[in-house]
Amino acid sequence: MVFQLRTYQIKPGGMDEWLELFHGAVVPLHEKYGLPVRAAWFDREGSTFTWVRELIGEGTAEEQEARYRETEERTRVLGDRPKTFIDSMKVREVERAFPADGS
């Protein structure tokens, strides 16, 4: 299992709209294309949004990401809209520490 911990710095005043886009479009598209969102948190005061997605498809993380980004549906539904809310992002691959059996 491959997980990504993704931390975004959201532009000032954009958190509510970002959350709406995330829940309404990002999460459903990720689910559909084999990149399910496992958790998400936000810090309104710090304008930070952190989430975890799992990559369950074939290939490397980069290959799975490229397949998702190249889908017609993702382009049509999201386009460049996420960039209007995100000042910066940090993406790291992480491993599950708990529960130990992976469930």
C-alpha cells in the first residue's frame, strides 16, 4: 500500500471554497480513479489543509497520478481550479504505522 500525505497552504480567505471543491469534486474523482481519500484535516487559522490518499492502482505513484490527471473527466470537472486555492503544497509518501496488521 502506498499512501501520500499531502499538505497544502491555502490562499487567505479561500478555505471554505476549497473545502467545497474538495468534498464536491476532488474526493469523488479520486475515489473513481483508484486514489481514495482516507483522511483530511484543516487548520483555518494557519490556512493549512492536510489529507491522506491511498494509491491502490497499478504502477508507481507518479504513473497513477499521471493517469488520473490525464483523464477527460478530471480535466472537465476540475481543470485548474485547485490552483486558484493552493499557494503551495508538500507531498510525501508515508507508511501505515497503526494498526500494525494493515487493516
